[in-house]
Amino acid sequence: MKTTIGRIDKADFPELHLIDIDLKVDSGAYTSSIHCSNIEEIEVNGKKIIRFTLLDPEHEFYNNKEFSTKNYASKLVKSSNGISEKRFLIETEIVIFNTTMPIHLTLSERKDMKFPILLGRKFLNKRFVIDTSKKDLSFKLKNTHK
């Protein structure tokens, strides 16, 4: 049975210390993404890692916390304007509809975007049905179970 998700919602990303962060369901995007700034690939003790700061100073949840991980991949992503760019991909956990699930997120500088997180088809597929007339279904469910 698939869960109905609306066009926008809020979710938690515990490993990234983000609670009730706004997200947009984007069936046009294959991969899910998160807005970051200062994304860099660096070498530490001969091992490559990526370092990034979540969100940017204008965002209300911005906490200037720098994350780094050696568990990442890079991927060529074609944006809506048809231009391909290399993006880094991390795996983390999302808590949505009171369920913790693994999710892959590409790191992108989405400063001009209203929503810091996009949920793409790869994550939505086989789990959710999108009802564009609805919003915050997971967030409302979370608040009724407190």
C-alpha cells in the first residue's frame, strides 16, 4: 500500500540535525537533493572526503555547522535547464510519515529555491502516490502522534 504525499511537506534528517525542514515533492527530478553551501572535495591523510555546510546564512535553520564524510559518490546531474554538472551524493536517513528510511541526496547550491530539499522519483517510487492538492500530510501526522 502506497502512502499519499502532498506537493510540499516537512521531514526530519536526524544525522544532519534538521527537524521539520521544508521539502518539495519533485516528480520531475530523478534524485533527491539538499541545499548546501561551501561544498568542497578535499584530501585528508591521503583519503578524499567532502565537506559542506547545510543551507546558507539566509535560511532560518542555518546553523553554520560543517559536515564532512568519506561516504559519498559523485554523479552527473542534468538540471532543468539541460546543463549537466557534477554533484556529490550522500546517503543519510529521512524521517517521514513517522518512518525512518534511507535516502540519497545530491548536494546542490539551491540558494534561489524556496525549498531546501527536493524529493525525487528515486525516493518516491514504489512508496508514495503524489496528490498535488494536498500538503504537509506527514507533518500533520507527526503532530497528531505527539
